[in-house]
Amino acid sequence: MQRIHSSLNSDLSFSRIAFGLWRLTDWGYSPQQRLALFEQMLDLGVTTFDLADIYGDYRCEQFFGEALKLKPALRARMEIVSKCSIRLAGAASGARINHYDTSPQHVRSAVETSLRDMGIEQMDLLLLHRPDPLMDAEALAGVLEQLVAEGKVKHLGVSNYLPHQTELLQSRLSQPLVANQIEVSLLHSQPMFDGQLDHCQQHRVIPMAWSPFAGGRLFTGEDADAARVQQSLRALSQTRGLAADSGVMQLALAWLLKHPAQMIPVLGSGNPERLVAALKALDLELDREEWFELLRAGRGRDVD
């Protein structure tokens, strides 16, 4: 398995594909079954595990921690990514309405709760989940750097931030933001044109691509845009001699992996066979015309 290194931090590296656990509570697995799945992913070279405090109505990190507790030695083989700054209404958060919260008090509380729920002492990467219009960059930077100094967080990043939002926070930090997790897929290629991926390359920020299959639309073809892309993927899959269903998945990932920003797709499936098939995308290399053919399908128009 290839790895992605940040030249800004020689000790930071992630697996080329990350394992997303936002549906962990939906899979119906026992702690032992979760542990077996985690071990299988690690053995395949998928070492980066992506979570957030709100996933599974604030329960995914607990489910992750229950499994990891059965074999704590696995922690040394993992990069654990988590997020905070969204507060969902309900008893779990005590919030009356959904909102964003980057106040120092909330960020510290969220990080310490995540560490306790996962049963770990430090997360490898903390991402701020969504931009907060009420963000006090000075105050936020202060608590983030305290958490790093205390050893509770190793590296800092953002999620769904536009370049100017990233730059504002970065201007108050003494250490680099090293990742930005953004939505990117054949049906959401805007980050390739609106400056997000350019900014990542310019500042050597690692882009993590969430929803790489457009929320499953590439498989269902449930609307005109998705059907058009699915048809293009199936045609290329047939040309390449790939299996029909897995070929669509592999080519959609290969399209992301070819981008020079070195995106890390985040895959969220509890089906081991599906994950193994997806990893074969690492062995596919699209040529330039194939790549633009898929881009054309995704955007519904040719380049100018």
C-alpha cells in the first residue's frame, strides 16, 4: 500500500486510502467482529481510520473504542483521525438546535470526550468539521495549540474549509494545518476548479476526499447526472476488462487517485469483500484522455 507523506511534517503519513467509520453503528457488528474488520484493513495496508464525534449520534467513537480495547496493540499500527465543531441537537450534546461551535470550551471538551470514548491518549489528526461563521481564530488557535502541547492531538487540520477560511485559521497558528477533508467525486468536481485543491497543493496540505462515490449515486444511477457517469464508467470498465460492479467503483477511485494533489479517498463500508475490491483501484492508471472522458461525463459537458 502506498503512503502519503506531508513534506511539512516528516512524521506524518497516511495510507493511500482511508477507512471511514461514519456508519460503524449501522453495521450490526459485535466488538469482536469490528476488531476483526479493523485487523483485516490493517493487514491490507489501510492504516488511516476516519471518525468524528457526531458520527452514529455520538456513538461511533465508543464502538471503535470497544473494539480497540480488545487488542490495544493495534493502536500503534493506526492513524486515527477525528473531527469536532458540529453540535447536533439532542440529549447527547445538550444542544437545542444544530449548530457549529469552535469555542475553546467546546473544542477542548469534544477532544477529551473523543479520546475517552476511543480509549486512546492521543489522536493523530484533529479536523475542524465545518467552518464556523462565529469562529474566533485567535481563541481557537490558542486551544488547538494547547491540545497539541498537552499531547492530546498530534496534528491539526480542517474539513470542508475553503482556502480563505483555512488561511484565516492558519494565520493564527504557529504550526501548519496539514489536511483538509472535502467532498470530491465525479459528480462533485468543483474543488478541482474553485481553488480548494490548488490551495492544498500550494501549501502541501493533504486532501481527504469524502463521499467519493457521490453518496452511492454512481452505483444506483438514480438521476440523469449519475446515470450518465455510470454509463461512462461501465463502458470504460468493459474496455478494461473489469468486473461490472467492482469496475465502476475502482475506476471512480482511480480517477480521484490520479489527481496530483494526492487525494486520500475515504471509504465507508462494512463489507470486507467490497473494501478489498476497492483497493484494486491502486493498481489502475488512467491515461489523460480516459480521465478527461470521465470528467466530461461528470460535468455533463466537454472542456472549452
